Amino acid sequence: MDKPAGRREWLGLAVLVLPTLLVAMDMTSLFLALPQLSAELGASATEQLWITDSYGFVVAGFVITMGTLGDRIGRRRLLLAGGAAFGILSIVAAFSTSPEMLIVVRGALGVAGATLMPSTLALITNMFRDGRQRGKAISIWATCQFAGGAAGPVFAGFLLQHFPWGSVFLVAVPAVAVLLAAGPFLLPEFRAPASGRLDLPGVALSLAAVLLIVFGLKQLTTGELLVPLGAIALGALLGAVFAHRQLTTAFPLLDLRLFRNRPFAAVLVSLVFAGVAMAGVGLLVTQYLQSVLGYSPLLSAVLFAPMGLGVALGTMTAPTLTRWLSPATAIAGGLLVSAAGSLLLVFTHGPALVMAGIAILTLGTGPLFALGIGLVMGSVPPERAGSAASMADTGNYLGGSLGLALIGLTATAVYHGVFPAGSTLAVDVTRPELAAQAKEAFTTALNVTGVIAAALFLGLALLVRTMSRTGAAVAPQPTMAG
């Protein structure tokens, strides 16, 4: 019987949620600061795109490598080193003097950020050996991740009313200071006892494959097809080579044999496509609030907050559901709730249904993120926890990028199908003679997005239920294994 966690472990968890909040807030808080910093630095439209994208782009590329690197050199060591780098680079970013400098620093922040997420999740797996406590700890971790994403724009709006744009970066410094001061005393060190050498060719293949795919998906939103599709195809080819190597090398970065466990595979697929639906809905809703309803960026951020708060509440309450339901049933039931929330967007013609829809949609994903990630982490021995965490994180990043690209393209097609004379929503709403038609066309695009999201969540619910019956049984406490 594993020993229950004590006071030190719970204090350690409080320290671990700090980098989780940092990464989540850094992904979302920059959007409100972008107009101000762009004006001061003289950033072009392309430079603005890279300022916002370079961070998440690099995180997605490096998270697989960093998850496995932590298994080899020590998870606490990697977390503290990455945290220190994150704090220093945040200061440099706050005082950047040119767009080029900020783009480079944001990319470097992405490398540091990639060390944080898999390290925190793997350390939680090591610290909480009791299944129920581990499930609760992972729920708290997931809650802080999504609450941080929701709070980022709101907090940034407050800072920008009183301080320069660099303040959105400096907010990370106190949290990093606490992590570095308390981490050595509260967090245990863990490394795989016989991890072997780091698979450098595998690192290069994974990095190239993920970066090319994410780049291609992001570029699809520009309307050009040749370069993005070429990048995606090349990334997929390198990904296939990477997968073959992982199945044949003695010391793989990722243990792809885990996909033989059907519930494990179902959860990872669900993480990807839930990310598709959530990112696509988020993209459309934020534009709807600002360009169609005419709200300010700060008020739009406040009205958008139910999306993050809904998933935070869902992840926090998910472990309680396992008192009456199996994890697979809880996850599938939650996805059905998400489908119902998505359908509210089909009838949206104002803020009330939008806020209700995104809150219910994200509330239903809570069991997937809490219990599902617990299942992923519980499916591997402790020495492979970093690798498993990187799988879950990569799935989230790929799902988000895929959602922004594909649902963004679909919404654009619907917009032009309903309003052939239009160009873009941002331009059309500034022309009085076109504004009403543009707003109506974009509302239709949001309605169609609701249908797509509902179909995705319904399909995922069926997938989880089917694969939990035909594959290995999902344990009553998915975080107990290992």
C-alpha cells in the first residue's frame, strides 16, 4: 500500500502550481498588451504574429524532449533550471527595445516554458503515491492551468491600465522567486534509475516534426495552401520516421507501445480533439464579442472568462464523480455535457447564450483533463512519468493549433459563403454600409462552429465508452497505477 502524502507533499504541490500558472497566463495575457507594445516598438503585422506565436510554437516543439530529459537528469533539477531561465527571460522581455528582440526572447521563453509543464506533472506523480490523493493533486494542477489561462487576459487588462506593457512579463518574476526558494526544500528529486543515453536523433526528429506541423497549421489561417500543406506533409513524414525509431531503439524518447492500451489511446485522442473544439470556439467567441457585439478588449476578456472558469470548476470536481461512476463513464458523460454546451452556440445572437455555452462546454471537459490525464500518468512506471506528461502536453498543443487552423478556415468559408462581398470581419465592420451584413455572416459562422464542436464532443464520448469496453479496463482510480 502506498504511503499517503503528508504536509510536505501538499506544500510542494502549492509550489508546483506556480509554474503551471505562469505558462498558462503567458499564453493568454499577451493578447491585450499587443496593441500597446506594437505601437511602442513599431512592430509590423507579421512581427505581431510572431510575437504572439513564437512562445507556444517553441513550447510545442520542445515539450517531448524536455519531458524525457527530466526523466534522465532529474525532474526537480530541470524544473528549477527552467524556472530560473523563465524568470530572467521575462525581465529581458519586459525591457525589449525592438520587435526582433522580443520575438527572439519569446522563443527562448518557450524553451524554458517547455521544461515546466512535464516536470510539474511528473513530480506530482512521484510525490503522491496514493491513488486518490494523486487524482486530487492532478485535479488541482489542471484547475490552476485553466484558471491561469482564463485569468491571464483579465489580469493583463488591469496591469495595462496602471503600468507599461512590460508589466505583463514581470508578473512572472515573484512566482519564479518562490519556486526557486522553496523548491529545493519541498520537492523531491527523481530520475530514472537506468535511463540510458538521450536519443539525440529522436530529439531532432520530434522537434522538426512538431515544429513543421504546428507551423503549417498556423499558416493555414493566412489562406495560403502550398507552403502550409507542404510543411504539414513533411512534418507528418518526419513524425512517421520518429515513430519507427521509437519502436526500434533501446532508449526511446516516447514509449509508443503505450498506445496498445486502448483507454490510454482514447484519452490522448480525446485530448487532441477536445483541444481542437475548444481552440476553435475560443477563436470565434473572442472575435464575436469584440467585432460583432462591439465590446472593449478588457470587457471581452471578462465575458470570455467563463471558458477558463468552467474547465477549472470541472477539473476540480471531477474526482468526486468517481465515487459513483467509473472514470470512463465520467469522462464520456462530461463530453456529452460539452456537446450540449456547444449546441447553445448554434442559437447564439447575443452575449448571454455565448457565456452560457462556453461555460457548459468547458465544464464538461473537466473529467477528461483531470481523470484522463490521471489515467495517462497512471499507465506508466515512475521512471517514464516525464515522457507520459510530454505526450499529454503535446496532444494539447497540437489540438489547439489544429483547432485554430481548421475551424478558423471553416469559419472563414462560411463567412464568405453568407457574405460574398465581404473581405474580413475586422475590415467589414468599420464600413457602415457593410457592418450589419458582416456581423450577421460572422454570427452564422459561430453557429456552424457550435455544430462542429458538438459533433466532435459527441464522437469523443462514443470513442471513450467504446474503447474502455473493448480494451484494457480503466481502473476505478486512474491515477493509482505505477
